[in-house]
Amino acid sequence: MSTSVLNNLLEYLYGTLTPNNMRWVANHLMEHADQMEEAPLKPYTMEEINAMLDKAEKDFDAGLGIPDEEVWREIDEMFHSEIAETV
């Protein structure tokens, strides 16, 4: 993810979260980062990557998937409902 996208995400969070919510998110991100460091990612071969791309293209051509706007709406709803539960 680019620095500009990360900065925009931070600005969004700064504007929407309370200090307690920020601490909650920070703690969960740190815990998750620690877990990810313990389990390194498996490298993919070019054949595996090409197969994943082929499948994604077939799914797209078949009209499968979720439109971008719907994904962001769902993320926003999930994010706001989780924040409401912690307050």
C-alpha cells in the first residue's frame, strides 16, 4: 500500500475515532502484526500467480465478484458497528 493511501487512511481514522477507539485499533494492529511476523508468507511460483490471475479474469468475465462501492460500504458498516461495540 502506498504512503499516500496509508496517510489518507490515518487522516480518516483521526477524524472518526475517539482516543479510546484509536488505542483499541492500535493494540489490535500490533497484535496482528506480531502474529504475522511469526508466520512468514509462502512465496508463490509464477505458475501459481498466473493461475490465480486466470481464475480472477474468468470470474470477472462471468460477472462474479462484488463491486468496489459495495465492498467499501460493507467495510464502513463493519468498522462502525465494531466501534460502537467497544464504546
